[in-house]
Amino acid sequence: MASAVHTEPLHGELARIAAKVEDGQRISGEEALLLHERADLSTLGRLADGVRARLHPHGVVTYIVDRNLNPTNVCIADCGFCAFYRSPGDAEAYVLGRDEIYAKVAELEAQGGKQLLMQGGHHPRVLSEWWCELIADLRERFPSINSHALSASELDHFAQYEKRPLEHILRDLIDAGLGSVPGAGAEILVERVRKIIAPKKTPTERWLDVHRKVHEAGLRSSATMMFGHVETAAERVEHLLRLRELQDETGGFTAFAGWTCQPEGVPDEHLYPAKATPAVYLRVQALSRIVLDNILNMQASYVTQGMKVGQITLRTGCNDFGGTMLEENVVSAAGCFHLESVQTIERMIRGAGFTPRQRNSWYGICDPRHLEAGGVEAPGDRHAAATHRGAPQDLTHLAAEAMSASATRTNDNMPGESIEVRA
Amino acid sequence: MSVQASAEIQRLAERAGIADIAARVFARERLSRADGVRLYGADLHAVGALANHVRERMHGDLAYFNVNQHVNYTNICNKLCRFCAFQRLPGQEGAYVMRPEEVAAKIRACQDEPVTEVHMVAGIYPKLPYEYYLDIVRAVKAERPAIHVKAFTMIELMQIARRAKRPLAEVLPELREAGLGSCPGGGAEVFSDRVRDLGYDKKNTGDEWLATARTVHEAGLRSNCTMLHGHIETIEERIDHLDRLRLLQDETHGFQTYIPLSFHPANNEWSHLPGPSALDELREIAVGRLMLDNIDHVKAYWIMLSIPVAQLALSFGADDVDGTVVEEKIYHEAGATTPQRVQRAELVQWIRDAGRVPVERDTLYNVLWSEDATLAAVGHAAPVMA
């Protein structure tokens, strides 16, 4: 029966691609599409697991103690798949005051948190100056916590509203203390798809260019993909290829995280297909690990998929469990809520046969257990992590700092735990 | 959709140190107990690929499901198994026994749905008379004559015979006459006497379970078999359990399906144990498929595993996911967070998303529906090609 469906030429072609992946070679878009459409789930998972094992051979799975903070829910991008935003003037629109923000961050600090993931909406008046002040205030009060903030589309929104070059906005934010940039807002980096699901949001080329400039300004960022809505398999592959190309150019992405569209309760719910089942998530997540051979870290999305899937992904490509997220508002507004404690996360990681270790925003292991065992926290800050140290002229002072930081770093990292972008 | 030609699996198996086991699997030879123990220590992907190979050799891309409902006629039980969150003592808060009319009402409540099977299991409540068991089966059949009654685990059958004061072999024809169609596989736990003494010493022994299943098969009824894994049992005890199932099957050929059951640790006396991980569950499916070479089907019971694990299990050796399950109680009292039922269309979609061809079956694996007519001829017994 199997032979009726598995024609021999296809079989041979898939085996050839599988061998290529196992050999550590890069696969083309056509090959990725064939894997996506024809390879079975266990084969994809196994191949992705092989890539993961090659890049992270020492059995460590990382996660970060962090929290989400959404300083405002006001947004004029009006994406139909988002249940979180409110339009300006809406009764439920808010901008958080400093006291409320400080209280939330103090909670994170008390738990030994390392990262504050801050994203808002595209608020027409809460612009870069407001954010610079916020980030500077936070850096002063909570020096141990990194501001991992502002997606590419928010940064682009500032540039447009303020009519200033993005480079200047980034410079100001970095001076204020911005430490890294999250990868949100990528959705699917194909214009046909964006015109349907997010017509007012930053277009593909601009999203990529913002990340390019972020990397050139000396910051690292992460990359994402939201799938399981109107995109085709070929468009998923195109998205991954666009990320891979930019990573070849800048090396600035620390990690990739994919998740499925959560259409329950969103404004345009009636226009969206039912939520993709977990097998679709696992398939795309495994494919992402295989295609993105130049992005070191791959995050499990337990927040959208639940802990069981999170655990499974540790053997289908992922080496990172994401954040503890003391608070999450965006996907939980869409009826999806899987926040878990540090203990549960560590139990899931151990249950899959790995050693759990806490990391910082730049995927340096900052876990006391690691440091006690003689491991080095590498990279320990944004300067040490930067892939473009000192390229832009007006950032020379950062470059100088980065040089001195790297000079004090030792090179005897724990095997397999050194952070190098290209394996 | 497989890319795993046998040469590739052989290579995987070599790397995992189980090349000799793979060779035996390809040659359709029986794996030894020692082989079975090694499968627990080898790389999960290699073991999964090997089990998937066997699964595809037997069933191609087909994945079976049915439209069923559960009725747990009483939660009163005197067996006090430490892993159980469902049991109540007589008089305890929440204890219940359904009268035959109430059982019938449960069936009536699903009258508008295309249910083909009722799965009916419960606790051991010594006060229930023999007639009660006949009456609840009759009540179901009177309400919905076409429904298949899959009822009574081995311990329940032992209790029924005790209440009838006659050997089970004499009682079974009367249960069949009342409408019993087949027997479920639950309650086998782990056959080891050591584990039984520590966890469920008032329940039947492994030998009694197997003897009862033999009697069921000799009476012309099919049944399923299970193993409750992930608590205090050892790997060797799991393999011992699987081997004893396999030996009985050689004798009777009465088992249709093997279902590994995961221990769920909430609300019971073993709540301090972690329970199996999702990856352990996938391995258990795969080992079951590889060891039980004479049982046609391996089921990934989705309500216990969760949908994602069941989807993946269809590529780790399983060919069945159970059914729509209206109102599951036993696992939900032990902390299962899956929905208590799923719509038929959803089930079909997630089987398809897992890369398999959904086939609706009845309890005895006659094909009722498939979107692929060439793969599953409606009205015929499900193909098994091993």
C-alpha cells in the first residue's frame, strides 16, 4: 500500500535531500518545499533533531526568566488577527504610567529576571522619545534587566511618524539602553500575504531593512514567523529564505521562533481558517531548523502550543524553551494561555533528556549552576553579542566599549556553549 | 509520504546501536525480550523510524478512528488502586451508580450523532447483582440496536462471574445474548507481581488477567490489551508484560489492538511521581509496535496523550487514535486537560495534518468511511498486510 503512494523517484529525491541535511549542507528553496510537502513528520523531526544536535551537541536547553510588558495597547495598524490592540480613543485603550511599570519590573527583578520584553502598539503619539525615556529610566532603576524591546514595525512606525532616519532613532534608543530587539511583526514576509492580513503594517522589505539596520547599529535581534493562516507552503519557505539571506549578510539574528496564528476572538476571526493543528506547527518548526542553518538558536513556542509540544520540539529542532513570561497579554488576548513556572519548564526540559540552563537576551548562559561549574557567561551584554561592532560612524563609542568588553572575555567557553553565529 | 527507505533506517539503526534489531525487523523475525529492553535505551528517532516502518508495512498511510461514546456506569470501587483518581467508596461524596435507565439516557443523548460504539467500563462495586450487568447492556441495545457494546474489562468480568456464581465461560454467552460485542483492554496495568503488590494489590494478578482474556477469546469475543506505564515499573517489567501479551496472542489471536496507557499523576496516591514525558509516550508506542508483532493495531489514545502527541504517534508506530469519545471521565479526574470529546470533522482534519489518511472504522475494524476509496473499500475489513 505504501508503494502505491510513495513513487520511487520522489522517494529517491527525498532521500537525497535528507542525506544533504544530515551532511550539514544547505538546502535550496525547492528542496525545502519538497520536504515541507512530502516528507513525513517523523523524518522532518529527525532531520531537524540532527541539525540541532550538530549546533548544540552538549545537551543543554536554555530558557530565560523574563516578563512581557505592553506599555500601550493603542495601535493604528488594525491587524485583523490581533485581539490585543485598541484604537486611539477606545474605552479600553491604555498607556501605562511609570509606577505601574516599575511595580511590574520590580516583580521580575525579585525573581532574578534577566529580560523585559516590551512591545506596544503603533501609538500615534507614544513615539521614540517616550520610549527612550522609559528605557533610560528602567536602566537606571533596574540595571540587571535588559530591555528587549520594540519590534521592527514599531521602529518603522517611529521613523515614519517622526520623519527621521531610522538610524538616528536607533542611536537614541541604544544610548538610552535598548539591549536587543524582538522579532515580532514578521508574520509572513511575503507581500501577497501581508496585504491580506496586515495591510497597514511594515512591508516585507522594510521589515528586513529595519533588522539590517538594527544589526548594523550593533544590536542583536530575533526572527519570527506566524503561520497557519492564508499563506501557502511555498510562502512559508520564501519567508525562511528571506531570513536566511539577511542572516548571511549581517549575522545579527540570535534566534528564530515560529508560532501558529491564534484566530479565536480576533477582530477578523470569521475570515481566518480554524487554528492549525499541532502537527502543522511541528512540521514548520522542524523545517525552519533545517532551512535556517545560519541562525544558532531555535525557540519552542510553548505559549501557543502547550508544554507537551514544547517538550517534543526539543527533539524536533528546538534548543531553547523561550521565556518564563511572568505576564503575557497578546496571544492570551486571543484565548491562548500556557504560561508556566520555572520548575515546570525545567521538569519538561529534563524529561526530554536535556540539562536546563538560564540564559540572557543574547543567548549567553547566565545560570549560576553553569557559572559555578566554571562556565563563562558569553556573551554577557549587547556589546559582546554584537556582530557589527563599530560599523556606523556615530556609534564609535559603542564600538570602543565593545572592544574592551571582548578583550576581557576569555575564550575558554564551555564546549558547545560558546555563542558563534555561523557554525 | 515516507522518505525512510529501509537502507536509511538501517543506517539510523546502526548509529543507534540497534542494527541487529533492525535487521530482524526487516526480516519479520520476532524480537527477543533482550531486544525489547535495548529499544528503551536507543535513540528515540531510530526506534520511531523502525516502528514507523512496521506500521507502514502493515497499514500504509491509513489511520483509523471511530465515533464512540463512553459510559462509566459506576465510580464505586473496592480495589483502591493507587494510580486511580476515578474511584469512590460507597457513600463517599461524588459516588454514583447509574440505573439501567440512566445508562439508556446517556445513549439517547447521543442519538443524533453517528455513534457506532459505546465503551462501557467502571469500578468494582460488589453490591451490583449479576442481572444488573445484563440489564445495562440490554438497556443500551434497546435504546440503540445498531450500536456496538464494547464493555467490561477483565476485572469486571471476573466480578460478574463471581456474582453469577458460575464460571466466566458460562456467563459470557449470556452477556453476548444481552448484546455485548467485545471487551476493552483496560485494567491490565503492569503484570509484574512486584508492581501489583505495591500499587494495586486488591486487583487481579497478571496471570488472572491473561486467563480471563483467554476465556473471552475462546468465547469468540475480540478484546484489546493495554499497559499502564510511567509509574514505578521497570523497563524489564514492561517487556515482560508485552511478551506475555504476545504469547497469549499466539495462542488465541483475540487481541485487536494494543494501547499503551500513560500514568497521569493528579489526584491519586502516586501524585508525587512525574508521569511519562511526551517523548516517553512516543517511545512506548514505538516499542509496543515493534514487540507485538502479532497484534494488528496500536492505538494512540488521543484523550490521554493529547492531540499533538497522538498526531506524532501516527509516525512512531500507531495506526489508530481511538474516537470522538463523548464524555471521558477516568483520565480527566487524573488531571488530563484534553477536551472530553472532539468533533468528527476535527478528528479527520488532525489525522490528515499528521500526514495520514483518515479511515472511520467500527469496533471490529470494518471500514465505514474513507475519503480514499482505493485505500479503504467501504464495508470491508480493514486491510492488514503484515
